[in-house]
Amino acid sequence: MPGARSLRQSPLARMPLILVLAAITSAAMLIPALHALAQDNHTVARAFGYSGMLGLIVSGLIAVAMGGNERREASDLDNLLSLSIAFIGLPIFLAIPFYEGLRTTTFLNAYFEMVSSFTTTGATLFEKPGRLVDSLHLWRGLVGWMGGLLMWIAASAILAPLNLGGFEVTATAEPGQGDGQEGRFQRAGSGRRVWQVTAALAPLYIALTGALWLFLAIGGDRPLVALIHAMSTMATSGISPIGGVEKAGSGVGGEAVIFFFMMFALSRMTFSSDTITSARPGLHNDPEFRLGMLIVLGVPLLLFSRHWIAAVGADQIEDLPSALSALWGGMFSVLSFLSTTGFESAHWDAARSWSGLGTPGLILMGVALVGGGVATTAGGVKLLRVYALYLNGQREMERLVHPSSVGRAGARSRRIRRHGAFVAWIFFMLFAMSLALITVVLAALGIEFEQAIILAIAALSTTGPLTQIAGEAPIALNLMAPMAKLVVCAAMVLGRLETLAIIALISPSIWRD
């Protein structure tokens, strides 16, 4: 194939992933630089313009220096290591123009903001949107959008061949090792595979973002607000320049459009067919999507069903509009936190009133922990792992009634409920231990225990808005001690990469293989 031959001969396929990412982010800095220049904000324009040009020059010089050397193509583990370094080290570079443009914060705060954006967590130290100018809000949204695209690409090009990121549930090999399956992924070197996946997914990602931006702008949002909300929805970062979509001009119509686009985070089958979790084709047969929609529809119904039944019994038909508002607020917010986006509906207050619960934020923490689909931009535990444990539990209950029975499912389902459920349970235990460890460390650093739990869940599930909605009062992130901020940064990176990927990086046996 001509395309495969050109990729094989291209020096880009042999360049370190971290160097390519540095060059791309440097070029992206020119976007807020031009925006600030158009707004006559020359301080911010210079900060981004100088940083972007410096990054391009340094990246270019390194690329030229490495271009004359014969290098082997990076392996999957090499790219996984570069991905880890990118989430830890690249925000240092991304924070430079943000720090220089704002000038009223510390560099640690700027680094925290960039880690939160790049990992698509969306937690912010700047609770008042007016603290940042539009160009800085644009940079936060753009960094989050690039982080979401990076994870979309890395899921297929790096994590899937290593059976990580949720792919270990359906694979036959151990996590961190390839299984040599044909057909699901093109047989190519790791560097070429990255560019093949990028060529396939990046245009789709850009097109979906552009379409959502257009719909929100038509609905009444300011162009900048519509763009940032569109990027945040596709990246599931929950970043907003106005404090949330409930304050946007598009209203319920804008929420409905965002609701539809958030479904892409429930299953990769919504936009691709290279992640097969069911023997029968079609999105309606995908267990991840079906489980996700069951949660999205079931939880809001449980939240206000008691009040709705009481209203019908008393013949209070005039409460029907408020009941529908509560149902919509619950559905939107549940899907938003299930996809780890974290947008709150304008009608969420109505849903909380109908639920009668003192702390409905606990429910949102639960659905955020479950997370979205495998190979999407969503974080959390992932729906496929939950489904594997469900299949295993269902089979065990059948054996309680009929101990000698034989499972009726096919080979694929048997593998998921045996090997897949075993690996999923290991991941759950690792996730729980990580959650406990981070909570204890944050509590030891002076944070209240309840707030420490919320921070740990928000960081590990990459759902930053939980810090403002899950507790009785919003958490003032800017008042945390510097060491606590670094711990939360480490937790956000851990939640984005997942524990199994970190174990694969530090396992000597996997590197020897």
C-alpha cells in the first residue's frame, strides 16, 4: 500500500513521541497568541507567541540532530513511557505561557492547571471565571482538547497492543503483553501504527468538535464559549469559561446537543468498529453502550420516582413540568458524570429537590467512578470492566442454583466472564488501594477526610468538577498546600494512565520480553 510504504519511510515514525507532542503543542500556542493579539492583549499574546516559537525552534533543532542517526523504531513500551513522560513533564512547558500571561499566580498553580487540563480532569484553581481573560480560557480548553485526542489515539495505537486501558478484559494475553491477534489492529510497527491511527481518528475528532461548536453557536452561545464547551465535551474535560453549561446562552437546547455528543464517551462503537465486545454487530448490541444507557435512564428515575408517584396519587398534574425538568436534569448530569465530563445541568437543582436526598453528589461520584467506554476520552474504571464482573456474578448465581450446569454463552463471553472478570477484579483492587492511599496522604497533609475522598475520586476518575458539586460545599483548591497540589497532580496522571499501565512500565520482565 502506498500509504503504508510512505509511513514506513517517514522519519516521523521514528521520532520519539514526546518530541512530536512538544512540537504540536508549541504550534498550538500560536492560536491563543493570535486570539490575544486580536483582543489587543499584547502581554498574553507575547507570552504565547514567544513560548510557541521557542518550542518549535528547540523541537526542530532536536529533530534535525536526530534525523541523521539510524534509530530503531520505538516499541509499544517505549511509546507508553513517552506517554507517561508527556503527562508529567509536558505540562511544565504548557504552564509557561499561562504563568507569564496571568502574572498573578505561582508557577505551581499554573502547572496544576495544565496537568488538570491535559489529563482532561478539568479541576481548576480559578473558581471565578473572570479571573482569567478569554485567551487563557481558550488555552485551557485547547490543552484539554489535545489531551483528549492524545488518549483517543494512544488507546488504539499504544494501549490496545499491550492489552491495557480496558482491552485486557477481552484479550487472551496478560496485561502489558501483545496477543498477536489479527484483524483488530493493523500489523505495523509501533511508530507507524501511531500515525495510522492519528490519520484515521484526528479528522473525525476535529469534525465532531466543529459540528458541536456550530450547533452551540447557533443555539445562542458566544463563539468562544461554544468552542470551549465543544472541545470540553469531546475531550470529557468539563472545562468552561463561564462556570458551566448551565450558565450558557443556548439553554436546554444546548444541553440536548451536548447530551447527544457525550454519548461518544460511552462506547467506541459509537464511532468505530475496531473494538469488538459482542459477537453481534451494531451499537445496540454493544454491552458498554447498553450498560451506560441503563445507568443514564435508571438513576434519574430512581432519584425522583417517589415524589412523582406521590404527585400522581394526589392528582397534582400541575407538577408535570417540574417533574420533566427534574428528569432532564438528572439524565443530563448522570450522563455527564458517567462520561467523566462533569457538566451540571441547569435543572440539576430540580432533580436534587425531587430526589429528597441530602447528598446527591454521592451518586455522581459513584457514576464517575464507573466511567465511560474503553478507548474513549472518558476516565474512570470503564464500563467494560463492570460488565465483565456482572457476567461473572451472573454465572456464579446460576451455579448456586445448578452447580453442574454448563454456561450457554459463546467463547467470547466465556473468556470475558472468566479471564476478563479476573483481570477486571485485579484492576478494581488496585484502583481501591490507589484511592485509599491518596486519601490518606491528602488527609495527612491537612485536608479534611471528606474533602480528601472527593479529591481522590475526582483525580483518579479524571472528573474535576466533582470537587465543586460532590460535597456539601465546594472545595477551595487554591487554598491547598503546595505538597497537596502535587499529590493531586500525581493522582490525575495515575487516573489518566491507569494503574496497570504504570505496573507495566516498572515491570522488568515485560521490558525483557
